[in-house]
Amino acid sequence: MTDAELIEAAIAGNEEAFGEVVEPHRRALHAHCYRMLGSLQDAEDAVQETLLKAWRGLKRFEGRSSLRSWLYTIATNVCLRAIERRPSRVLPIDYGRPGDPHEPVLRPLVESPWMEPYPDEQLGLDESLAGPEARYEQRESIELAFIAALQHLPARQRAVLILRDVLGFSGAEVAEALETTPASVYSALQRAHATLDDRRPDRSQQATLHSLDDEQLKRIVQRYVDAWARSDVGAIVGMLTETATLAMPPIPSWYRGRDAIEMVLSRVVFDGTRSWRMLATSANGQLAVGAYELDASGVYAPHGVTVLTLKGDQIDEITHFRTPALLERFGLPARA
């Protein structure tokens, strides 16, 4: 059946036809909701609500726009309502000043405002543009720094920028989706660009990764994995830039500089009572590892997912998302 025939059957009440016609859009809708909300769980909830609203409102779909535009309009407005109900998510670096490595690490926050990492390999993102008018590649627009910068935009500016620059919708399409005028869209887009340009690094991670060959990238990950397995703090610190940062959400404490990171690793992470294993993965279009800690039963159990941000061939940011449940979402095993 063609898409038109599937939509016609779905309007008549055929759930299987509806599932078949929306399934090709599900992954991209998930990435869109993640960009808007900065959270995997929130994105999943938003996609479910989007598809439910689309199913219930299918009889009102008149084909004046494409099914893709219609679904993104619903998803964007679902996300805008979700943002009204809770604050934007952040990384510890945006939450407060760097910590003193001589002082105790702060306890995790119960009400977590933190961003979450994105399992791009699981969800099939590639390096293409979503449309001819898009400004950012799909993988570039999922990078940790890009998502963090988006969260600092007012909700409607965020929606405008994603719809226009990431998904490549026209100004008229964006205006229709947000029930505003093209002039308002371009005004919001200009303001969003100014904020984003101030917060994003000069070079994207995609550009950095493309400057290194596959063997170099494999060596970086392997050195990192091996150093953790050996509890070799010196080797880990030796891979860092001078101004590297270490963050461990939901712990609000974060640290800047080799000396501070070395002290925290030695005092807290490798204190003589803990042992670690790492498994390579990919998150937010970047190098990443799944982290496992030896537990009392002698098993290396899930601890979280670490996203590595490179500067040249050195690590400039270690962001360890200290949430054991993330490993399953990344398709990693229950034990290392």
C-alpha cells in the first residue's frame, strides 16, 4: 500500500496501517524530542504522546502538509507543553562553579535537573542533513555541547531553531507549526543564533572526529579503557588537555584542570576499594564508554555512561552520567 492508502486505511480505524505509516518517522521524532527536552525518558514520553495525539486526530489530517510536517508539529507542541511543566535540563558545568578537589564531593541531587546522554547508534542517526535547508548535520545536532546550548534557549526559540536549522523546514512551515508569522520565526531564529554561537565551541565534535582516522580513535578509546582497568590515574590524566573538565551528573560537583581531576580520581574514584571496567559505545555522536564497578558479589555491575569530548587527540571533557539504567538503553550488557 502507498502512504496515501495507508493513511486512508488508518483514518478508517486500521491501527496496523497507522503503525506502518508512522514507523519510518519514529526514530527521527525521538531525536527531535530529545533535542527539545534534553532527556531520553522525557523524549520517549513525548513521542508516545505525539503518536497518540496523531492517532486520535488523524481524521483532521487533510493532507495540506506532508505527514512528516504534521507529526513534527504535534511533537513540537507536545514538547513545548512539557517544558512549561519543568525547568530546562543542564550539565553540572552550567549549574554552578567548579568544585574544590580538597573538599568532599557533593551528594547527588534528588530532583535531578540533568541532561541525559543519547544512544545515537541505537537510534540510527547518520551524518546527513534532514533537509536541503538544514544548517546542521543530524549527528552534529545531537552533540552534548549542542544539546546543552539548546537548553539555554527560550522554549519557542529552541523550537524555531530545531525546526528550521536541524530539520530544514521552511520559514512558512515553522510559522504554521507554531501558529505565528514567518517574520516572528526569523526574528526568533536570529536571537537563537546569537545565544547558540556564544555557547557552542568553535569546532564541533564531528569536525574533530573527522580529523582523526579510525585507528587513532580506536587507540584513544582503548587507552582510556585500559587505564581504568589498571586503576592508572596517571595514564588517564595524561590523556587530558590542561583545561579538561570532569562532571558526574546527578552529582552537582564538577572539576576543571588536570591537577583537580587527578586529585578527585585518586581520592574518590580510585581510593583502593574500587575496581572498574569500561566497554566502548557511542553517545551524542561522540566517543563514549559504558562504566561498570565491581560490587560486593564480585560482579562488574552497571554504573553509568561516560561521554568523551575531544580537542585534537586529547580528552577535553569527561561527562560521566552516573545512572546504571542507561547501559541497558545503550544496548550494553548487564555486567562486564
